[in-house]
Amino acid sequence: MSETFGTIKEIWRFPVSSIGGEGLGAASVGFDGIDGDRTHLLIDLDTGEVASPETQPRWRPALMLSACRSGDDVLVSSNAWKMMPVGPELDARLSDFMTFRCGVRPRGTFLERDVLQASSVQPRYDVAPLHFLTLDSLLDLASLLPDSAIDHRRFRPNVVLAADSREDGWPGFDWASGSVAGTITEKTKRCGMTMVAQPALPEDPEILRAIVRQRARRLGVYASVTRVGEVSVGDAFVLS
């Protein structure tokens, strides 16, 4: 039995992992998720280390950056430059911004650091193709932390849902929206990224503490894709 649980309120794509993304009115969705999502990584060009703002303070300024796509190009912006394509000039700007040598590279890029060392650039984790979060969960968190700035950008969902219930009980259900379908696979375990400062959002460790204490560290759900297609803002969200 299928039941409409709400509608898609927002769709987000993050071309570069660990930095801000772009809101979309509609998106193509494949088995790997939203087309163009998390295809690139911010890395240390000397060591090959992939950015980890949730655990290492030196990477935290990355959350002040954002990325978007124009066709096949990934463009990165900061408060000092806008929509600069991946390449040597962006590497130089990012290195100045982060204060160490870094750049953006596609997943799978073969990075040669010296004659004896070489590696393929890969994400640190790749849990699921899609991440859903309901407005109701954000409101619940805001009620626990009335003095905190609760914003979906802290949690990096692909889809924000205006739903009739929170997503806590959804794992194991099949979902469908637009022409896309899949399965809700598990609750999303939150990390230190939720408390790091972002544009117009101050650093706030109380956010992660509240999620750990009140929600067993879970907020949002991950989902697989079993039927590819298109989704748009306003589409009904169905569980069965």
C-alpha cells in the first residue's frame, strides 16, 4: 500500500564534497544519486588527503566555499571570487584561502606526488546515493535549541521534504517521487560538520550535542535508487 507523505520542498546538489552546493528546481537522478552530485573532492595537493572539516580544524574554512555546475564544468566561489572553474588558477586561489596547497579534483583522479608515491583520489565515505531530511525534524531540533541557528545547510541533504511525519520510522520503506523510486536504507548518523561555521551560520557545538543526546546521533535518512528518472520541487513524496 502506498501513501503520500508530503512534497519535495528543496533539491540540493553538492558538486564538491565538503563545501556548499546549489539549490535546483529539478534534477535528473541516476543509480548513484543526483547527476553531478559529489563528483569532485577538495584535496591537499602535497599529501593527497581529502578534506575533512568535521575532524580537522585546518579544513573548516572549506565550509565558507560553495560550488555549482555549468554543463560539465564545476565552478567554485568564495567571498573573494565567484564561479571559478577547476584548474590551476582555482588551485592558487584555494591554496591562498586555505593557507596550504590544495585544489579540487574529480573523483578517481590519479594524483602523482613524487616518483615513489601515487594514488587515486577517492571520497572518504560513500554511504548512499541520496540523503533526505524533513522540515519537521529541523523544527524539532529548533525546539530543543531555541538559541541556535538551525538550517538545513548544516546537514547537506539532497532533498528537503515538507512531510506529514519525521523520517525516523522510514528505513525499510520504499519511496517514490516524480519518476524516481528507491528504498529508505538507514538513518543518517551525524558528525562534527553540523556544528562548523558556514556563511551566516556561526559555529555551534550544541547542535551536535543535542542530536547525540536527544536523537541517538541520527537526523535524516539515506536512500537508494532503484528506478532512475527526474524529480522536481513540488513533487509528491510517496512511501510504500
